[in-house]
Amino acid sequence: MELTKIRGISEKREQDFNKLGIFGTSQLARFFPRSYLDLREKQPLVFVYHNDVVLTTGKVMGMPVRRNFRRGDIVRISCEQEGLIFSVVWFNQPYVASKLFVGKEYLFYGRVRVENGSYQLTNPSFELLDNNFRLKGIVPQYKLKGNLTQKLVRDSVKLSVDIEKPSSIIPEFLQRKYALGPLYSAFKEVHNPTSFSSLEKASERIAIEEYFSLISAFKYIKGGKEQIRLNKYDCSPKELLKFISNSFPFEFTAGQKQAVNQIFADLTGNKVMNRLVQGDVGSGKTAVSTCAVFIAVKSGYQVSFLAPTEVLATQNYQILKRVFTGYNVELITGSKTAKEKKQIKLDLKDGKIDIIVGTHALLQEDVEFKNLSLCICDEQQRFGVAQRSSLVNKGFACDVLVMSATPIPRTLSLIFYGDLDITTITDKPSERIEIQTNIVPKKKYLDMLGFISKEIKDGKQAYFVSPKIEGDEEGEVICVTELFEELKSKMPGVSFGLLHGKMKEKEKTQVIDSFKNKEIDALVSTTVIEVGVDVKDASVMVIYNAERFGLSQLHQLRGRVGRSNIKSYCFLLTNKVDGESIERLSVIKKYSDGFKISEYDYKIRGAGDFIGSRQSGKFMNDLGSLNYSTEAIFLAKKISDEAFEMGLSNEEIKKQAMEKYYRLKDIILN
């Protein structure tokens, strides 16, 4: 139903809702609160502690001050509460400046900072306290745009829920079996909670419904896409074992052996392979992938190996070139000359190239194969399904192996890779030594540099990573070029190389090669080294402004060292001393398991950190602020599995599931 049919929504207010992505009552009913105000008890600031989340009041004493920095807007006001003056600050919420008026009293709900007797609320929700204020209990707070008010959104959402009356597509006997309450009641509770415990139950009920429909969608998609095997491979287990023993001077881990067995079973089975191998940094995924390559090229087929960067593509090319000495291995990237690319494409089409490694250059329309049978995609999260499919379609009924070194929480792998069989390598080679991770305050900086200088004198190498190519106006972030000059002056006996994203691919490759060949001792870089760089003698990783990185990204950067039996170190530099920053960085210090870190990161940052900034905040946006356990997702999968095992073909399940799939496909898969 149209939004303007709801009392209080004019055409202008409809436009404000449209800015939030809401175009009808169905979407409005699913517009879940971003937070809640607990109006059951207000607290005076003098009785609260640092980092407490509080509900309190304050009268605005002066006009809001808005400042714009390169990193975003800051709005600040001064308030008074029974003689106590405190400040309230909002980051990247410039609209609040127009919502606050001098002399008016407001209700604030947010986290308080207490330092040296001074109080500050950061990014709180707020409501005007006037004679008409009658709210009590637990009150939902929604994201706003334009001239929308909390009251208008609250009233409109409640009406939309009554209009739509959401109903479940989960078969009734399964709802009864798992004691799932009415979906309509869950929606009503989420938008008008009676208690936090009932709110949590309602959130989980909605999450189960959403994930049931999405997981079911992937079942339909996967069922429709499974292909009968047409490419027959001629390789025995004995031949594969001989290849492994001749190619690698170490024994595969249990996780690697399991992955190889699953790949071999796929390639010798009746269905085309669609498998994801995900593993922590240093778990040996590339070695596993060479086994699939061997099975294909031994059987007379061509293999394509796709990588997101030229650095990673070059490294994979060098590995495959070394392992497959009896085959023609070639590399195609954007930095190749037009003449070189033309010859490579001709040789590919004629079948003269057995293994082709490349970046996005492999995806061009004029790249053709004679008998492509296996497509390998490294760092899968850097590519969309559409890109992967464009490569697969260059062959006929191709097998697909995709790899990811970014540990993705179990809860998300069900969704991102619902169309793939998943293999997870959880162990690492036994000779690897645990990386020692330390959080370094400013006062210990020079001591750290002295320690690193000694490591370099002993033949080790080091990375120094800055979050930016250019600094910010406030000087809080040191840019990579400034860091390069600073380190040269503070460590005169050390030779440095500089690496960042604005350099040409040829320059990047030259710097990486110089580092690998020990022509330079230390590499000063941005996050371009996050994946793919493998230097055995690199034993030190220094990350500046570490609080600006996601935990999973910090773990990826740390994974550039500790890639041999050399004792390695990771130093996290931060100027932030607040509890939240230190708590996050302590997770990296405490855990070396990327999957544990990713689960923690997912809880505090959401899915955006795992699928890139472009999609951040869009993936499952309507569930983003609901408080539900990860067990809800696995229960949804269990229910979906049972429904399909019993051969249910509920058309309503299929319709809604597919609608969910295609809606999300536009956001995260392409």
C-alpha cells in the first residue's frame, strides 16, 4: 500500500521516507528500530561511571557548534543538569544541529565519558521534553531523514504492521515443532516492546523467518544450477599423492588433506564442482588448489586462475610455474603490452597454454579458450558472482573452485556462499610459530623502533603499514609518504621501500620483488599488502593508527608475517586510550584464530566489514539492529533442511525466498 494512505504522511514526508529506501507499507513494517530508549528510569550524571549507557536529561545552554573535517561532521553542544555542565557530541550526524534549541530540555540516551570530572555524551539518541511528552517504558528509536520525527515514524510503522499483518512461510508443523510464535506478534513486539526479554525473543523469531527464506532461496538456486559432469578427469588417487609428494617439501595438514579429498571426490563425481575453500592466513589454500590444477591439466584440459591484484596474480603465477614445469603456464594482467596480450589470447584459443593466471584482464570478452574445464578464483570476496560467472562461461560445464583467506563467520558463510559447497581449513602447518602481538602506546614508540632495528640487523625484514596515502587535516593519521620519510630519518641504517595504491602496477611489482629478494630491509605501505604478499624472512608487522582498521583486516595484515619458522611480531600502534578501542585491539592480541576474530568483528561491526565498504550497511539492513543470537541462523538452516528433506515444494516459500535472493543479489553478489 502507498505510504500516503497512512494518516500523517504527506507527499513531502513520503519523499523523506523514500530517502530511507521505504516506498510502501510493506517496507515500512520492516523498518526496524536502530536502538531503544529505556524510559523506565532516568539517572543523574553525577551517579554514573565512565562508559556507562545512561538515560538522562539536560537543558541546552548554547547554539550547537558544527565543524566539518575531512573525516566528517562534528556537532557539539553544552548542556546543564542541576548545576552540572556537560557536553554532548555527535559524529557524522550534521542534521542534529537543526533539531536542538537553546533553553529547551531534552532526554538523552547514550554512552557517557567521564574524564577528570568532565562528562560527555557521545552520539546519543534524544527526545524533546515538553508538556506533551508522555512516553514511558521502552521506546523504539528509528533512523531519520529530512523532516521526519520519531513520533511520526513510530506511529506510521505501527499502522503499517497492522495493515500488512506479516505471516510466516515456514510450514505450520515445523513452526509447532520448534515453538515458533506468530510472526505478526513478533513484529508488533519489536516495534512496541513490553520488555527487553520479549524484545529479544521477537527479534530472534523475525531473524529465523528471514534466514529461512534466504537459505531456502539458495537451495532453489543451487538445485536448479547443479549440472551433470561432462568433463571427465583421468587421475587416480595414487597419481595425485605422487604429485603432492614431488611438489611440496612438507606434509599437508589434516585440513589440507580433507580439502584435497573433497575436491577429488567432486571432480570424480557425477556433478560439476562448485566449492569454496576458506582458511585462515597461512593455512595452505594455494597448495590445495594446485591439486585441482594437476587433475585438470593431466587430463588434457585448460585451467584459469583469477586473482584480484597484479601482485597476487604474479605470486600465484610464480608458484604454478615452479610446480608445473612440464606445462605451459602464462600470466595476463593489465600491465602487459598490447602485443603480449594479443599473443597470449591467440595461444589460449589454440590450446597452447595449459594454465593461465590473471587479474580482471582474464574477464575480457575477447579472451577465449580451447577446452577450459576448471576455474579457480583466489580471494573470492573481491569478486562478485557475475564476474565469476563470466569466466566460467568461457568454458563448457566448468568446475569452479573459489578461495578466501578472509575468515568469514559461520553465520555469514551460509548466506554469501549458499550456492557453493564449503570446505574450511582450520589448522596451520606445524612449524609455524605463534606471532607475538603487542599494543604499543606513543611513549614506547622509539623503544619499538630500536627493537626492530636489531631484528633487521639479524637478517629479518619488516612491514610498516599506514591507513592512508594522504594525511588528514587534524594530523591524527600519518600518511604513508610521511611515514616513509620519518622512518628513514629515525632508522638510518635500514633500507626502505615505498608501496601504495596510486603507484603503477609495474612499480608495485618492482618494489615487492626487491623486498622478496632482500634488496630492501623494510616496506612502508598502505593496505595493498593485505593479501597475497608472501615473504619468508619478514618477521615484523607494524600497523599505525590500528584503531582505524577492522579486526579482520588487522588479522589479515598480521598474516603477512609468521609465514615460516621464524619468531615474528606484530605491533599495533594507537593514540586512542578509550576503553572501546583498547578492548577491540585486545581481541587481536588475545586470539590468533581468524574465525574467532571474525565472529567478534561481525558482532560489533556487522556484515559490512566482510563484504566491503560499498555494501556496508546494506546487507540484511532490515535485520541489522535486531538483537538475535547466531543460533537463530543455524535454527533457520535446520528448519529449511527439514523442509527440503521432506520434499516440500511450497510455492509461497519459493516465491518469497526467491524475492529475498534477487533483492540481496543486487546488493552483495554483483
